Amino acid sequence: MLDLLSYTANGKAYGSIYYYVVLIGAGGNGGYTVQRLAKMMSAFTDVESFLMIADPDTVEEKNLLRQPFIAPDIGLKKSDVLAKRYGGTYGLKIGSYSDAYIESVEQLERLFSLTDYRHQRGRHIQKVLIGAVDNDFSRNVMNDYFNKTDDLIYIDAGIEGVFVPEGERPREQWSAEELQQHLESGYSGQVVVGVKKEGREILPALNGVYPINAKDAIPPSHSCGIEPYQPQRMIANEHAAMHISTVVNELFASNSIHVHVVNFSARTGSCRPRYVEDVLGDTPVSEERELEAISQ
């Protein structure tokens, strides 16, 4: 277990933690995550938190099949719709940024900058970045932000795309192998939790576990009409959101992190977690820090 209360800010122990959450991506993974996080923020009445959703995409008719939108939402910005709907439902102040894609570290920093009135004596503002995107360019930006930030929890979710044979052939023209591959694909995914505290990497983020292939990545703002990403399955989106929410639930409930990586299959409902102890050893993080202090 990684206990956040074992750390300090400017040499002082945390009196309390305010969770400032920025979610990048409001489609399949992100949309279902908003549903869960908003309800959780309402349920944990003794936990102070804020959610900012960033995504400039508009709701299209095709999104109604596997994303949490309804027909009247078509043509509206996804992040604005979700912020208004779930903020209103649970009486929360949920922010949204829909002006542009997040394509730089500076943009991410601005999303985390609305903290002036949240500062109180003894309160630590814990930044939590959640990546729910479907492209490596955006993941690379978030990874750069993780590397350049001294204090951050970075949760990234990714799912396998559904295999579709090349060419616009009707399904009856697919080979038996192509059909089988299509039916079996699109169910697996992973959630990776990276943590930096006091300028030190405690848990490696996504790129340290599954290297990001960003060499030829295209910025989201330039990718329209170039090469569509593989379609996704709603059940895989749901599972990704559930595992993100599991991590946040533990933060709210105990100010701690238990899982570093979760690999899951939405087809079988199975998951394979890699626990914090598997990365850091058997010694609890709080005890590890005490031993470091003694040795110094």
C-alpha cells in the first residue's frame, strides 16, 4: 500500500487532502468514468474534491451506441454535456474545457491552476490526472507532464480496438479467420497508476510499463480524416471506467493506492492486478520512508 499521508509538503505533514482531478477524454472510457466519479464525489461527503473534464469533441449520432449520451446531446460538446448533467444531478461544481485538444504540458498545467481558493492551512492539494484517450500523442503529452511535475497521480486507461478487416467489405465477405478475429478482439485493456511525490517517482507511469509509441503520433487536432482508430466495445469502456473508479475510490476512502497496474478482459470479466508491493517490495511505503530518514 502507498499511503499518501506519509508524505509531506514543504516539510510539513498533510493535515488533509483535497483531490483535484483532471480527466482528459470524455468519450467511451472517460464518459463512463465521469458517471462513477461524480456519484463517488457526492457519496464521500467528508472528502473534498473537484473534477475538470477536458475534451473538445462534439457528440455525434454514432456515439450514442457506446458512449453515455442521448439524442438531444448531438452537436454539443461532450465535456460540457457531462459536466452539466452530472454536476447538476449530484449538486457538484464540475468544470469543463472544450475549447481545444490538450496538446501541450502548458495546457495541462493551466487546467490544474484553479487552486487559489482551495488553499488552506494544512491542506494538501493532490493533483490527479486521468487519461481516457485513444491516441499516443495525447498520452505522450500526459507522460511529459508526469515527468515534469513533482507531485502527481497519473491514472491512464487503454483498451484494445476491435479488429476490422481492411477494405469496406460487408461482413458476409469476410473470411472465417477474419470473422473469428473480429469476434474475439476489443475486450482487453489496462489501467496504469503512476505516482510522483516530492519530485521522486514512486510508481512508474504508463510509459514505464507499456512504452508509448509516439514517434509518428498525430495531434488529435490534425488527425480528422487521416486514419480512423479502431472501434471500441462498450463493455470494454465500462470495465476501464470501473478500474479507474476503483483506484479513485481507494484514494477517497483511505488516502492510499493499492494497485499499480490492472490488466483486464471485458469478455470474461477477469482481471490481473499488479500491487504496489510488487513494485516497491513488501515494506509499506510509510515504513520505507522512515527507514530512509533514519539512514540519512
